[in-house]
Amino acid sequence: MLTIIDIGHKNFNLDKAMAVLGSEVSSLIFQGESRAIKIIHGHGSGALKYAVREWCIEQKGRFKAVIFGENYDMFDKDSMDMRSDCGLPDDKDFGRRNSAITYIWLR
């Protein structure tokens, strides 16, 4: 199952957005029902995208993979493996090179 977390359209400040992200990701991992997370951080100034991606990198080892939206297509092995693991979810952003999103493939 693919779960969507939208922190880019909530008018959160950066600290609040990152707190919500950390809390929701931890909750999803604990519940064990989701296989992947689509984080919508938007374009904006780029500060939230940068913070989300840095946070994901700092979590090294916690996730199977982190896939940037601009790499999420049929030519990216992690993208294809994650989609297969999740039952090939219907996702309009697949292949669109959307840099306003980041995916986390959970262990």
C-alpha cells in the first residue's frame, strides 16, 4: 500500500512540517500497514523539499530506499521494485519527473 503525506499544501512553517513528517512516518512504520510513502512537499522556495530530502538521508538504514520524484519512472530500479512491492499502485506521478514529491520505500 502507498500512503500519501501532504505537508506542502498545509501552510505549515518548516519546523511544523518536519515535525508532522517525522511523526506520521514513525506512526506508519509502527502500524506496519504501508509499504511506501509519497511525501508531497511542493515546489515553493525549495526549502521544504531540501529539508525533507536531508531528513530522509539522515534516516539512512531506516528505509529500503528514498526516491526523488524526478527519478520515479520505469528506468529507476528502486522505483520499479517499490511499485512491485506495493502491488503497482495507481500513481499519476509515475514517469512525470515531479520534483515536488519524494517517495520512501519502507522496510
